[in-house]
Amino acid sequence: MTIFAILIKKIKKIWIEGKTVMENIKSDKIERILGIYTKLIHGHVVNKVEEAQNYHVNERSIQRDIDDIRRYF
């Protein structure tokens, strides 16, 4: 196998893994937004610190999710 073929193979692997990581990030964000939205429509108070701990993200991510929900409506 030539060095070029080896490099192409590694690039493809990185691209596929990167795509998978991005898909997971998107699905994690969707899961958070739906979870937060569900709590809100059921009348619960959403605490950024608690949600950040529940979803293993920082508070700023939760704030962005809340902002996205507000912008939608």
C-alpha cells in the first residue's frame, strides 16, 4: 500500500469519526432541549445548575438551550 493510500484511509476514518461525533452532539442538544421544554410545559421550574449537572454540560449550554426554546416561540 502506498503512503498516499494510507493517508486517504486515515482521512476517511477521521472524517467518519468526526461525523459521528457531530451527530452525537446534535442529538445530545436535541435531547436537552426536549427535556427542558417538557419540564416547562408541565409547569416545572428549570434550574440551570441542576440541568447542567443532569446533562453533564456547563450552565452556558443550558442557557443557550433555553434561548433556543424562547426564540422558537
